[in-house]
Amino acid sequence: MSQDAQQLSAGSEMPCYWDDNEVDHFITSEAHTATKTPEQFKETHVDIDRIWADTLTPLGVSGDFVTQEDVLESITDSNLDDPNRIFIVRGEPGSGKSQLCEWTKYQINGFGEDDDGIEDYVALHVSRSQTRMDQIIDVLTEPLGVDTDVRNIQGSDPYDLAEPIAGLLRGYWSTSLLTDEELRELTEERDDGTDLRDIFAENIRDYQEALESRDENPDFKLLTRDNYRDLRLTLSFGDKLREESELIFPALKNQAHEYLSNNLVGNFKEQLQEYSELYQEKGIRPVLICEDLTTFSVLKEQLLDHIFELSSSHYDIVLGWTIGWEQDNIDDAMTRSDAATYMKGRSEGYLTMTDENGAAYFLDDDVSVELTRSYLNAIKRHSTTGSAPDDVEDSFDGLYPFNERFVHVAYRQLNDEGSDRKTPRLLLLRVVKHCLKSSWPPYEAMKSNSFVDTPTFGIDMKYDQIYLDLSRWYGVPVEGGVGVKVGIFETFGIDLPDSDVAPVRGEYVVFDKGKGSAVLDKIKNPPTPKHETDEDEDDYDSDEETGGDDQDDGETDPDEEDDDVTVIDEPELSEEERERQHKFQEFQDWVTNGEEYPSSDTLHDGAVEVLERWHDPTRLSNPNASTRSASAIYYARGDNIPISIQGDQQRQASIDIELEWGVEHADLYTPMLEYGLFEVFDTNDTNFDRLRAWADTNVAQFKREMRQEIEDCLPEGLTIEKTLVLAQFFLVNAAQGTEVEGDEIPAELVFEEYDANQSYGKPIVENFDRSSAFGQAFNNLTTYSSDINDLIEGFFLLKSNVVDHDRLAEARREVAADFETHVDDAMMIDAGDLPDAYKIGSTRKQAKTKVSTLFGCISDYAAELQRLTAEEDASHIQSALKPAERWYDSSHTVNDLAEWFETLYNCAGAMDVPINPTYEEVHEILTESPEEVKLTPFGKDVKRFQNMDDATGVTLVARLHDFARSRHEQRAWKLYEALNSFISDLQDQEHSTGADLDHRIKQLSEYTEYEQKRQEITDITEDL
């Protein structure tokens, strides 16, 4: 190793064979610099042989790739008197536009004394950095030797430049777009921030400041669309400005620019024409190379207007701009609504340097290495430090401190602030210069490089971190594993691993491939489903048992350790493959170090698939059931199973299944990741037994957490199952009047569907107003009767029509044993904090009813049920009892009642009392159907209803049903009501007229008969 090499130590030592100032000299943000000689440009230039040509008319090319030589040939295929010929070159910043323009300049003008370039042509190259007006004019006029008088925007007072523009617009601008009055209002002085002078000055100042701190040329605009919007909001003709903005805005802006440019350089269009004529007189065809249109700032509108008026002069023009500028500004570049189409249609060549992702077309793996090598060689050649020993350069493929693999990986991993932009500038500035200027060796320096995504670990993650880091950048695929040249270890002062861990074969240390390599192989050759794996299959291939396909990759016979190793060439990845690789790299970084995981959805999708392969993970029902057709409680927040990825998608829900980062989990998670990448499991090496064990454990834990969270809102005495049994009993009690009898609630009752339609009516509906507290609670509960019934099946059936008797018996027995306590517990249910994610349905997607809503209805019903009293809520029974209590006696017979009704009929006739139809109906029953009157059961019912003062809750509901049923079945209720009413009518008739009645009766010849009948009525009522 050279004694002149600088030894820099920052954790590891890296010999440096270059000077920092030469790194800064050669690697800059643009191809053209004042200090870089033509010879130095030639040293570092690589051919740009892949440029997309929408059109290249001189060569008859359309929709194909062309080379830099093709472009040069087309540009110089002109005659002295030909009108303007325009070649548009577009692409992302740093994609090679400047390099192509600089190379074109040197090809035309020559590289020096021994190279005169192309005869009768002169290249006028305005580089990206030449933004001053005097620089631009000097470039245009230098070969002519004419004197110019130019002012610059830089260094001028913004208001000194802005003031005359507004005055010229006011006094001299003649346009059909605005009336004189509108123009006066537009240009008058205002204090509200919309004065044109203030707007122009502010934009000039912003441009001046942007030039001082730029990475890219700012686009100069005296008037922006935001300024224009502010103006129209304050002017009386604002509606017109809005409706005709596509015409008025560019016209106003371009006119302002023209006035400013006239103030700075004179009439630029006339000057361009004048210079063209002078070049013609000299017999020279000028090639105006404008690598970035924004360089011309205020002159660009006049430049475009002039050159696209093709007959205005005689230039060959190379016109460059960025894709970003084109998207945002091209429509305002000319006073035309179709500027882009217009310019493309009038150009001789329409060329693009980058693809839709922002990657330079010409910069593939080989060219990226060639580009890096050319700059490294130039930097080292001009540095004063000694050269690297040959063995060092050989170990690094002549690219020290990189190797070809390093450059390939770094280029593929370029990431410009989240975009896929891959350009020469990014590679040189963000990789080569970053590492050469760092005190760390490249494999360490790249850890802090935000412009390059961290590549995949190609070797097994069992190795020490230093070997993982070194191999991910310098390791090449070889037969039997991943190889890193021994010389790389020696140069960086890294100890070789033990031979039994990573043997030396030839000039390589060979490491075992890891899961990463297997996944990368699958990225290139995605797995396909060979057969549908049975869910209960027990003979899955197991990595733990067989070691996987790569287990033997690192095994080597000791006698073969010195044999040469064959390096395996890898084809460049497609965009889709590169995206998958990027996602795998992010997974590796996360699982290894817990770093951010932007593409964690990939792992998430795989984990969901594993869980759903054997389970319905968010379904809570009978764990012993073999059917999933019945309803259940689902955790149904969002569209996905709540899987939390530690450090990224973490704690998205109150409960979740968490994937923790850590190397120990990498083998388990990798098949999940593969499914997320390929939407299929690789049946050749996926350990399904291990995945199922993980799924079983996590689903069981998740369901325990579901139950715990749900039952946290229930009092201690209730479980989900007992709450469902209790709610079902509430429904059956309300529908049928059923009561708890004995030590258990009948099993068939638990599965009985709610049906309020009884032969004797609907006592609850008929006796409680819907707006009452109990009426509302009852209606709310019955609204969810089907959900309760469905959950009963979900929690107590093993499969269709097969009851889980053990599970059901426990709930039935416990509820019945202390029923009133359970009802009191139900009153205390508080589901206010239960997440809305818990829903009821037969599938997760169909789950709609919130568990919190159902539990709230059960709690409300229990509370209102316990508030019921006979006095307040059974008064109709007490009213119905009064006739029976007045007249009924257990000694009565149907014949007795028939005789009494006969006597009352006779009395009514004598007393002229009208006969009510009900009396006739009862008399008919007694005389024609006496067997329908069951006085003994009736008496028992009367006694029962007389002793219900203390009845509450379900007992009172049962009495309401009993009464309705008794009224429906017992004709005696109607008989005694009629008897009571009939006697009352007769008694009322006696007293209805008082003294007048006595007087009238005494005058009747039938008085004696009347007195006799009245005495009979009295005798009857006394007998009753």
C-alpha cells in the first residue's frame, strides 16, 4: 500500500488516493464549468447512446431511440440559408441534457488547437449557470466581435426595474384584450398589495434571491398566476379577467417581460435577427444551444416567439428544459393556448432523456460503471496523492473505493426524495462524491445517504453486522453463495471470518445465502401456485426440518477452498422487479433494526392471508363450532384485520395482532412478505406448520382480548353467553309471558324465535304506549331480536341444528338459579366505551349491528322492566276484576246465572229498561251454550289476579299475558260484566227521575205489579 495514501479512521480505516479539491472540481451539478478544460470534459464524458426521439426529422426517425451522434448529425444537416431549425431536448434535472449540449458544443467548435470541429458552424452554448443578461449576449456575439450595452437583473434595484414597466403598460400597450379604462384601472397605484409595481418588484427580488441559493435555475416571472388571481379579485372587471384568463394572463405577463427586456438589452428579437444576418455574412451557420430555457429569464418569451417564427432568422437551435418546467409553465411560455403542441409541431427533433419514472434512458448498469470509472480515473489522475497499489485496484475492479457491484447496487437504489429518478448527476453527486468526501469507508458512509435506498442483505443474517454491511455492497453472486474479494477485507482492515463460517475460495470469501437471496431469486422468477394446499395437510416442507433450498449453498469440501469461484451474472431488474426488491429491502431494514417501514402493507397483506387461511380471525363465537354460517361478534374496524407492525403501523386499534421486529422473526415473516409480493405462497419452501402455529396462537390471543374488552362493559356476574340467554328470555317473556320455572331455562326456549303474535293478542303492545319509557325500551329490544337469535345460534350451536349442550346448560343453569340478580346485573351494563368496531353479522363485511347498541338496548329494557308495578302498569286488570269481585261466588252454577238473567229480562220488560246487545249475547250463551262457561277455572284466575300487588318485572309481564289469555278463553268475564251492567241499568232506572218517577208509578194501574217485580230484583241481588 502506498505510503502517500491518507489513512482516515472513523470506525474503520479507508486509504484515500485522491484530493478533495479534485473531487469538487470534477463532480459538479452541471457539465459546464469555467474551470473544467475541454480535455477534462473529454476525460469524463461517456457516450449518450440512448435518447428517445418522438421525432428526429433529418434522419426520418419517429418513436425510436437515437444516439448522440445521430443528434449531432441532424443538427449539422443544414444549409447556411435554411430558416430556424429547432431541436427540443427534455428530461429530468441531471439526466444528461447539459452533458449532451456540452458535448455537442465541443464537437462543433472543437476541443482545442488540434481539433477545429465542424467547418462553417459555430456553437453558441448558453449554459445553465449563465443567467446574467451580459453573459447571454456575450455568448451570442463573441464570434462576431460586436460591442453590446446590457444591464442585468442581478444587482439592480427591483423597484428601478419595476417602475418603468407599469408606466409603459399604462401609456403604450395597445391590446384588444382590454379597454383603455380597464388598462388604466389595472395599472393605477394601490395600497392593498395588488399594485403592479409592488408585484413586479417582489417577483424580481425573489428571482434575485433564488439565483443566489439555487440548485436549479428558477423560472423568472414578473407576474404569476397567483398574482393574477389577486388582481382580478380587486378589480371591477374581475369577471372578465377570470373568464378570459387563458388569453389575458400570458399576454400581460409577456408584454411586461418584453418591456423589461427592452430596458435591459434592447429589442432582443431584432438583435437575434441582426446577429443571424452577421453570421450569414461570415458564411457561418450558428447553432444556438440553450440547455435550460429558464436561463434566459425575462428573454425567454421573446426568444421563443422569434425562433418559432421559423423564417425570422437562420439558426440551428438546441432548446432544453426540464419535465417539471414543462408541466407547470409551458402553457404560459408563449401567447398561445396550445404552446406545447405548437412548439413540438414546428421542431425538427423532439427528444427525451428520461423515462416516465425519471430514470435516464442511457444510464444502465454498464454505463453507470463506465461513468463512475471515468470520473474516478480523472480525479485520481489529477490528484497529488499516490496511486493505489495494483492489487487494491484489482480487488475493486479498478474502481476503488467501489467495485462494479457497488455501483450497480447504488445506481439501482437511487431515490431522489421518494421518486425513482435515476440520473448521472444523482449517481455522481449523491453516491460517488458522497463517499469520496466522507471519512468513512463507503459501506459505512452509505448508511447516512438518504438518496440511496439500503440494499438487501444477500447473505444469511446469522453473520456479524460488518459482514452483512460489506456483502450488501460488495458481494457478488457466486456458485454456492455470495462472494466478497479477500482484498476488500484487507484494504479496509477487516478480519476475515472463520473458515468454518465463511470459507475462502480462490480470491473470494464465500458467505451462505440468506432468505434475502431466496426472495431475490423469486423476484426474478416469481412462484406460481402448483396445487391448492389442504388446510389440514401435515407434510408441508419445513425450513426448520430440511434447512430450505439454500441450506447447502455455503457447504464446501475443505479440499476445494482454493478453487476458483464462478461469478454469476445477474440481468438488470425490470421496474416491477425493482419495486419488489425495494419492498424487500425495507422489510429487511425493519426486521433487523426496527427502522421505518414505508411498504409495510406488503407484510400486512401476507399476515392477513396467513391468519385467514385457517381462521376467521376477528370472529368471536362458539370456539367449538365447525360452521361459520351462523352469526357472531366481529371486530370490524376498517377493511383489514387489526394487525400492528411494531414501529410503523403500530397500535391502530385498541386490540391487535402485533408483528414485532427482530432478526429472530425474519424466517417466520418472510413467507408472509412473499405472499404480499407475489400473492401466492411458494409451496416448495414455505413452512405451513410454523405459519399455522403462529396463526393459531395469535388468533386465540386476539379472541381472548376481544372477549375481555367486550365483557369489561358487563357487570361481574354476566358473560356474553349469559347476557344472550337473559336477552332471549326477555324476548320470550315479552312475547308469551313465559316465567322462569325450576332450576333451568328450557333449552328449546333459548332457540325460540321472537313472535309477538298470540291468539289472545299482544298484551305488551296493547297496554303500553310506544312513547312511554317501557314502550320505547321494548321496541328497541325487539328491533334487535333477530340479532339476539342469530348470536344464540353462533354461541351455542356446534353446527346446523346441533346444540353445544354443555356450553348452553351452564348459561341456562346460572341465569335461572339467580334470575333476579342477573336482571339487576343487566341494568348495570355500560357499553358506552365499547369500540364501535364490535359488530354482529354472519361475515365480517356483513356485520352491521354494533354490539354496544345491542347491549345498551338489553340494559335499558332490564331497567324499565324492573320499574313496572301492578298499580301503575296493570290497572286494567284491577278494573276488570271489580264485577267479578262484586258478584262472583264459588257456589254459583251456570243454571243459577241463567235463571237470574231470565229474571232480569222480565224486570227490564216491566220497567221499560232497554236491552243492551251484550245482555242478549250473554243470555244466549247461558241458554244455548252453557258448556262454554267454565266457572271453576274462572274462579282460580280471579284469585290469581287478586294476589298480584307485589308482581314486578317478568312476573308482571307474565300476569299481563295470563290476563289476556284468560279474557280470551273464559266467557265468564263477559258474563259477570254483563250481569253487573244489567243490574246497574235496572237500579239506575229506579232512581233516574226521583220524585217524578214515584208520582208517575202511583198513577199506573199496574202499580201493584210493578212493586212486585221490584221486590223480586231486590231479592235476586241479595241472593247474589
